[in-house]
Amino acid sequence: MAEEAKIRLETVTPTPTPISLGKGRLTVDTVPQGARIWIDGVDEEVNTTGSVDIDMVEFSKKVKVALKKDYFTDKEYSVTVRRGKEEYFLKVLTGAVKICGTTKKETDQIRFSFMVGAKRYKCGDIWTGTGTHRQAIDLEMLNQLTGNIKELTTDATTGKGSITITYADDFFGNGKNKLVVSIKGTANRIKAFKTITVKKGLGFAYSPLDLVEPEWEEEYPELEGCKDLEFLEDESGVSVKDLREFYEGKGAVCFGGKDRYNVICCEKPNAVKKECDEACKMAILRFLAGL
């Protein structure tokens, strides 16, 4: 009787590149990824997630890390690197722009128009050209009811992008359609949302007209009970320390707070994994893993 061949499958784990003598390693990750890494004012020509080996004379060294990505706020951080060790640095980037949208309903179709502008301006100002980003920006609009996506690009001259969709289009479902528009490549960190009611049946599709059409609303990262305190610091001018004391005083559970971590406070600690958005969960999991 012939012997059966036995095949053993092995998982091959890549061997990390050893840290050179007299150096320390800094690995930087961001949400979203793709941010350019600058250290002590020098462009390292590395994007996140990426690693940079740093010359070390003493056992430890503080370096200035700047992270730069289109549509996000440039910010500099102080990070301590140790000789012969790898330090992991995670940051959730803060959006520097926002999406403003308008909706025009017609008998059998609806027209959406969008402009992207600096966050410090109101949408009314952005529509009139103040703070508007006049460049081609790729947007995608997701219908959470159907899971379908439409794409459009803003005009490089006017900064405006528009799309017209018929109610009969498969993009819409019957009932309340929650639409989320975001800048592509930002991991949904820069987005706005709106709900449209569409009635569809055999041979008909329409949307009830509203006396006043609600505007698109900006959706911030602190969704579902999660607060990104660095984001709130940029928005409110209140320090992370004071914000943390405020939320912990209300019974929230806060994670992080050291040099390497964002401070994330969850107001619903018993449902963190279910309630918090992707960025919040990532920060919490990184902290719990001791990275």
C-alpha cells in the first residue's frame, strides 16, 4: 500500500530588519495612512505606516515628528526614541477641511453639489469662494441603505462638484437613505451626511418635497460616544488635560495620554467595541496591546 504524502504548511514570518548599532527606530502609523513623516524639520521621504532609523549618541533622544497629509492639519509632536529599541507612534489625523453640500430635488431626479473648504469657514462662506479649495478633489458618496457608491470630482477652477441621480436608480432604496460623502483616501475622516426619503414601487420612484431642505451635516470622528481629545482641542482651544478631566468627571473611560498615544475617551465604556468608530477602536486596541 503506497504511503500517503504528508504536506506540512508553515507560516513564514518576515524577519524584522535589525536596528543598526548606535541607532534607534521610530515606526509611525496614522489614521488615515499615507502621511509624510518629517523628523526635526527634515523630510524623511517615508509615508505612514513607515519606519525611520535615528542616529543616537545618548541612550535616549527627543525628536520632533511632523506629519503632513493633504486635507489634514500639520502638527508637530515630541517623541522619545531609545538607542537599540523600536518606538511605535500612532496618531489619528485631524481634518483641516470640510465638505459642504446642497440638494436640489426634481420630479424624477435629485442633484447633489459639493464644495470643499477650510474648516474654519462656514459653508455659506465657502459657497461664495472664501476658503474654498479650488482643485480637483475626488469624492465618493455612499448610500448606507443599499451599500451603493457614486463617485464625482470637484472642478479645479470653481471647486464645485455635482452629480444628478434619478430616484429609480439602484443607488437609492425604498425608505430612508442615509448618504455619506467623503474625500477619497481619507479613511472617512472627512465626511458629511444627509438622509433622503425615497418612495419606490412598481413603476414609480420619487422623493417627497420638503418645505425647507435640510443641509448636509458634518460628521465628526467622536461618533457613538467616543471623543478624540486632540481633535476637540483643535476645535475648542481647551487643553487635552482639561478635556480629559471633564470627561472622566462625567464617568467616561479615557485611554492613552502618554507621548505616543492619542487620548480617546469613551462615554459608553461597556460597549466600546460595538459603539466606537474605527479610529477610536484602533487607538484603544493599540493602547491595550501595549504598543
